[in-house]
Amino acid sequence: MFGFVLPDKSELKFKEYDTYKGLYCGLCKETGKNFGPVARMSLSYDFVFFLMLIMALKGEKPSVEAGRCPVNPLKKTPVAQTNDIAKYTSAIEVLLTYHKICDNIADEKHFKKFFAQILRLLFLPAYKKAKKYHPDEDGRIISSIKELKALEQAKSDNLDMCAETFSLMLADLARPMLEGDSLRIATEILREIGRFVYILDSYADILEDNKKGNYNPLFFRFALSNEETIYAFVIRMRDEVGFTLDQSLFSASRAFELMEKNPLTPIIANIIFLGLPSVQKKKLFG
């Protein structure tokens, strides 16, 4: 995932902020414990959302205590106590990050390619361990990446199909932890937010992809021509991209309304109703 799934921190209550920060630090600690210090680099706010969503749907309440961070050991910080969901989430973040690094190796050139190759070697022990415990999830990720690569190689103009392939991969990763109505709610929320992230990331990468000659589904969906400047193209399609993103957030919000109340649901609501729209506005309009 891409670090887009953020709360609007200014609208969180103090206790909610401490809980969120505690889950972030707790997940970082869990990742390091299970897969080594290098694996901590895989942590992003997106995985904290995944952790919170699963916990809330399972009716679990986070236990947050004062702890210390290796980066700043002299200052105490909120740290959530570990659980099976955090352990599973830490493995998923390692699997996804490793395959993202491999994808970067294929796409990058020169120094960035060399750096990605070094990073892959550093991540390899953590990946092997995560794959050992979760081979089915690793297989789903690999299968989805192959589907995306096939669409990329075909220069597909089907933005929905590209986004759906990515978003269904994320939704499927919740399957081992949930069942019944909880799984259906998680699937819908993760599917729509995954779609949102994929499309917004494609929009955010337009200038760089154009410069490097990389595939971007928006180039083909909105028919970038040689006569049109890339800046005119960005402005031309911005409103339609924004409308598509709004649809995904609306669908995610409808699924969220089906969740039972939990200490984590106000934070999840903040992300869906405030945080994601704020990130969308920033990426679309600068």
C-alpha cells in the first residue's frame, strides 16, 4: 500500500490519537520482533488501518500502555500490546513490501534499480519467514501482481479492471481473520479503499510516469495525445478522477455504517470521512 490511508489528526480526540499512535508503534514493534529490524521499514499507515479494521470487526479492544521506541528510547510513547491480528498484519506488510520492491527492480533504472536490488536482499530473510507461515496469502499476492502485469503489458485502458485487481487482492487478505458478516463488511471496505488508493496513486505518478515512459492506466483511459501537454492532460481528467474517487469513498462509508460500535470505529470513521478526502484533495489540487 502507499501511505495514503491517514486520519485527520486534528479531529481526533486525545485518547483516540494515543490509541492510533499506540497501534502504529505496537505494529512496528511486532514487525521487528517477528521479522527483524529491517522489516520495520515496511510499516505504513495503511497497515495500521488494516489492523484497526480487523480488530474492530472482531470486537477486540486495543490495550495501550506506555512504552519506549528504539528510535527515541529516552521518551515514552503509547504502545499497543500485541495480538494475533497484529502478528498477521506484520506478515502481510512484509509480503506486500517485498513484492513491491521486486516490482521496483523491474521498473527502475541505474542507481534506483541498484538500490532496490540491495533492499530486496535485505528484505529476503523476512520475506522467506513470512511466506513460510502464510504461503496462501503470498500466492494470492503473486497471482494478483501477475494479473496487473498482464494488464500493463497489454497497455490496458480499463482503469476499473486494473483497480479491481489490486483492490480484490487487499480484500482477500482479510479472509483468514474474519468470517460471515464481518468478512463481507471488511471485503467491501478494503475493496473500495484499495480501489481509491490505486487510482489516486496512478494520478499522483502521472508526471513521473510520463517522464520515464512507464505504463499508467490513466494515460490510456483518458487518451493522452501527442498534441496535449502533460499538464493540460492532468487538469482535463482531474474532475472525472475525483468523481471516481468520491464513489469509492461513498461505498466504503456505506459499508462502514454496518459495523458495530467499538472503541476503534471513531478512528476508522475519521479516516474514511475526513482523512481520505483530505489526502484526495491534496493529491488532486496540490
